[in-house]
Amino acid sequence: MTLAEGSPVSITLTFVGTGDALGSGGRNNTCILVDAPGIRFAIDFGATSLNAMKALGLEHDSLDAILLTHLHGDHAAGIPTLLIDSMLGTKRSRPLTIAGPPGTKARLPLIIDAMFPGSAVMTPKFPLDVIDMEMQTPHEILDLKVTTWPAIHTPETIPTSIRVEVAGKVIAYTGDSAWTEHLPVLAAGSDVLIAECYFHTKPVPFHLNYPAIREHRDELVTKRLILTHMGPEMLAVADEVPEECAHDGMVIAL
């Protein structure tokens, strides 16, 4: 796909939030914004994502879709505030698609009600489509081809790793997960692999840590590896490791 004959399409990723659940390093919760021809979407939308987007001068009404890896607050709890602002503040009119792991459609209203009791009386005046994505099955969502795999994280969050194909590029993201047999498949041939890297030395269950990334690096076939979701121990050495590490506001082009 090209903008003009012989001119490659440019896709940009903005790391709106790269932090963990506890605000380590003063970073915002996970939110990766992708701009591709004809579509703008976010991968995850943690609790601080609306504030973080506004701080970067990014309008949330410009989003066509939000793809969720799992239902922890630091990856999904920004959606209620986005929807409330869309209804009461910006008066959104353009459609929005939210897609997540199985159970997202049933649980999203519960999350919204828990954060904004009484808000169920409001109905979006814009088309809102919520989709449950079965794992290991390609889904056509707008102009995206999205495939997810099971992740090893808190089971109640229905954790997944996600691979998105858009405009001839492949974006892969581990989500929150310990090492699994699916990660090499997730990464294979991707233009970028965004990998959680919670701790540098200390092993922590349900998370991908630096020792596992180093041990399995040769199995992750990608053009570019970027580490994110770093806790205090990893942040302390982020400038010393050879791998590229994300930070809030970082923008890359594919």
C-alpha cells in the first residue's frame, strides 16, 4: 500500500503511556497510539490514558478503535472516562470500536458502573461497537487484522498477547505475560515487537522480565524490539541495557 507510486506508507506509534500499574517513574498507564492511513487506534487504554492523550495534544475523539489485551485497570480503566467525556464533553459523533478478550462486551458495562455509578442512564449518541475476540483466530476489525494468543497473567483479566496487521505492517505486543510458547509466533516477522519488561533481575510471576527476554531473544524474530511496562528495578538500568526502551511521549515510525 502506498501514498503515491513508489512512496511507502508511513505508520507512526506514539507511546502515550509506558508505565506499570503503580505509576513507577511517574509514567502513565499503558496506551500505544497507532496512526495508519485512514485509521487511528490505540492498543490498551489504561486509567491515565485520557489525561496522557490530552497532555500530548491528542484528541480522543480521533480514535477509531481501541484494542484491549486484558482487563486490568492499568490497561483498560481509561475507557469509562473516555466514554463519559465523549458523551458529555466533546459530544462525539464518529463511530468507536472497542475490541478485547472474550468477556469484554459483558464486563465493560460493569467496569463503567463501578467507576461512574449511575452513568448507565446515559446512552452514547455515536455508534459504539464492542467486540469479543476469540484467541488464536484472526479478526477483521475496520482496516485491521487482529490476532490474539493466551498470555500468562492474572487469569481473571482474560490476558492476551496481540498482533495487529495494518497497511502492510505488523505490530506485535506481548501485553502483561510471563514467557509463553506463543510469543515467538506473535513476534514472527513483525515490524515491531513491544515487550513487557517488568523487572531486570528479580523474577516476578505473571510478568515478562529481562532474564526471560535475554534467554529467548533469538526466538523473537522482529525488525525492532522495544521494552515497556518497566518497574522501578528495570527503570533504574533502562539506559544501560542494549535493548530499546520506551518512554511516555516517544514516537516511532514503521
